[in-house]
Amino acid sequence: MDAAFISATIAGTCMAICQVPQAILIWRTGKTDGISVIMQSILTLGIGMWFLTGILLNNAPMYLSNGFCLLFCIYVFYVVIRNNRYNNR
């Protein structure tokens, strides 16, 4: 294993883990009051682009960790949009 592989693995793990508490809190409470739609959409797009980059480079730590993170980002993004639509009625 080289330094880049180890670095990518650690960075990806940190990025993936940081999304889990937010998703769990939203799952439990259903509340997304403090989450900006614009911020969440940019974050989801960015993570999606890193996921795609990992696939294109055939870098397993990059696409696995960002794919895992992307699942949580998409979930949070979906609930934020759903709640915003519901609250604007």
C-alpha cells in the first residue's frame, strides 16, 4: 500500500462517517429545519462527482467511501426537499 491509497482511505472514511449522524437524526426526528437546500444540493453534487472520479480512476477507496457517503447525502437531500414542499403548502 502506498501513501496515496492510505490517505484516500482515511479521507474517504472520515467523509462517509460525518454524514451518518445527520442522517440518523433526520431518520429519528424527521426534522430538517436547519439544513439549507442549496448547501445540501451542492454537497450531494460534490460527493457525487468524487464518486464518479473514483470510478473513472478505478480507485476503490475513493468510489467506495464516496458511494457510501452519497447514499446518506441523497437521503438527507430527499428529506429536506420533501419537508420544504410539505411546509410550503
